[in-house]
Amino acid sequence: MPGIGLILNPKSRRHAGDPTAEARFARYLGRDGIVRTVRSVDELRHIAQDFRERDIDVLAIGGGDGTTHVTLGPFLEVYRDRAIPKLALLRGGTMNTVANSVGVPHGTPDQLLRRLLQIYRRGGDRIAGAGEIAEVTGIAEATAIAFEERHLLRVTASDEPRAHYGFLFGTGVTYGFLAEYYRHANPTPRAAVEVLLRCAASALVGGGTIRRMAEPFRGSATLEGGPPWPEHDYLALAAGTIAHIGLGFKPFYRYRERPNAFHALGVRASPGAFVRELGRVRRGRPMRPTAAYDAVTSRLVVHGATKPIRYMIDGDLHDASSDLVVSAGPLVRILV
């Protein structure tokens, strides 16, 4: 069998300050795979070429959402005319929203890698439909691993040389919330809840915190197969190919509605009015028509009235000096 290639981000939350992680994962893998610690995007391109030549059939990512996002671009460039390997998300990051949304079991990176290896060593062709479950070594052990298919979002800007890939995109408050969260001395899921509660409380009284976090995105959007969204001060323009955006909220509940497409939202409610929509968003229900535009599309062009456009992809913050094109990208398979 070609084996498992593991990308390790030494700066991710689970691995920072753990100098033994690479050697430990290599010991688990033995002859069934290789570990590569990555410190730059240029390194990722060389590793992707190496993994392609080795014909690995599982790409394991030892990091969180940000590591996955950064890894995908170079791998898609290198693989070009063929699908990238199946993804195994090992929950090593501060944010593991993608893993949560698609149904990756909870556990430490060590537990998840051992679970993957237990099945792989019984026969790599068994990475297919869901199997029986038994409790072993602190995490559910499956006799076969199922996978979930998702399209990636492809985000391009004329002033950026390469496309970005991920599962979540957003401007406005999605960017502002994360910027506030990353200012926290210890950015953890608990810290994210604290930031959300401060944001909601501030929104109800029109406080300074919400004015900082929810600076509106002034712009418009054109959509494939639907009417344009007019210029407005949007609380956010956002899109996703997974249901969740974090903390249990499911704004992109229509992500499966059409093949080769994604769920897009233009939130035009005020911060205070949006707080009153959060119950609906958490339950995966549509916001009121007065609160947001809502569409399933394969292409969204984001026109900024001012530049730069500040946006996030899978928790990573970016800015662009030109309009953005968000389109349905390649299909990937995520092991669950």
C-alpha cells in the first residue's frame, strides 16, 4: 500500500511546545507512512511533490482549520490533473470547525492517528463505508472508515498570484470576530465563547466592542444564476461548503442543496438585530428575509466599495486590494 503522509504543524495548538510529536507520530506510522514537519509554504510544495511521487493515499493533517487551509493550496497546485489524497483531519489546532462539521470523531491527534492506522493495517481498501464501532484505547475504533465528500471554496483576487482554498469564507463581522479572538492571550474554544458573549452583550447596547468587531463591509455581490445583491453596509458576506461556522452555529445549512455549489449569505441586519437571529442560525434555520440575502450558487463575486477587502478563509485572515471571486472548487474526501 502506498501509505499515509502526515503534515505536522509545530505551531498548532496541540503540538506547540511538544518536541517529541514528530518522532512519536513516525513511530506510530512505522513502514505505513511518513511525517513531515512544515514551517513554510515553500516547504509544503516540495513535500506535496514528494507525496505525489510516493503515491500516498491518505493525507493526514496534524493541525487545525488554518493548517488544512494552508496545506490545500500547494497540494492542489502540485497534483493538478489528479485528485489529492483522502484527508484525515487530526484535530491538532485551535479551531477544528471543519472536523466538527463533517463528523470526525473527537479525540487527540495521537488517538485519531492510531485509529486510522488500526483500520489501514487491516487493508487500505477498507477506507470506505461506515463500519462497526467498539471502544478501544479511549476512542471509538471502527472496522472501516467512512468519508464525507465536500467541495472546496476557491477564492481568487486579481492582485494575488495564487488562489486560496477552504471550506468557509467571510467578510465583515466574520473577520472582526476572529481578529478579536486572536488578540486573546490564550485563544481556545472557551475564549471564543467569551468573545461571542461580549460581542452579543455589546450589540444589544450599541457598545464599543461590537463597533470594533462588526465594522460593516461596504460593497455588493453578483451571483451565478441569481439576482445581484446591491451595494449596502453588510454585517457580512459569507459562504460555506460545510454547515457550521463554529460554536455550534449552522448558517450554511443549504450547502448540500446543489452539486458543485455552495451556500452564500449577505447579512444586512444590524448587529443588534442579528443577535436576535442567532437562535435560528444555531438550529440551522433560515434567517428572516429582512435580515439576510440567501442563495445557493457556484460563483460569488464580491465587489468592495473600499479597499482593501478584509476576509477570512477557514479562520485565516487575509486582505485583498481587488474584488474577490469565490467559486466552487475541487471535491475532496474527508475521512470520518
